[in-house]
Amino acid sequence: MSKTDKSDAKKKAFLQALEKNLGIVSNTAKQVGIHRSTYYEWRDTDPEFREAAESIQEVALDFVESKLLKRISDESDTAIIFYLKTKGKHRGYVERSEIQTTETPTLQWND
């Protein structure tokens, strides 16, 4: 088996494990027997691998969001507040004010 074939087999095994681990890179890397940096190297140099990994992570995010919505339907105050703070910012559900400006601030020192 060539080095490329071994690498492709590892990538395939990684993607299968990534799906089972809900997109968590550290756990997946340990299971497959690679260093986390190898994952990031593959992601940065192999567009097909990157696309597959991102797709798996989006599915994992969808799964977690479905769990959040379930908790909201169960009337969990914490889940409701979290959702409003993240998805309802444009309606004022924030704990802090964010000010955006196009001006460059100037600092003055008084001695």
C-alpha cells in the first residue's frame, strides 16, 4: 500500500469517526491515532476532505440545535434564555450594548 493510499484510508477513517463523535476533532484524532495538527493539515491542503469534514460538523450542529429546541419545548428557562441571547439579539435580547463606529478613536493624556 502506498503512502497516499494509507493517508486516504486514514482520512476516510477519520471522517467516519468524526461523524460518530459529533464533529469533535480531539476525540476523533485520538480514536484514529493521529495528532490534531494532522487533521488541520488535511483540512488546509485537501479541499475534498475539508468539505466532507465541514458537512459532518454542520450535521452535528443541526443535531445539537434540535436538542436545544426540544429543551425549549420542555420549557427550560435556561434554553429559552440562551436561544434569545444568541438568535434574538436583533430584538434586544442582549446583556451588553455593542457600539459600532467608523471613526478612529483618539486618546488624550493629561499630565
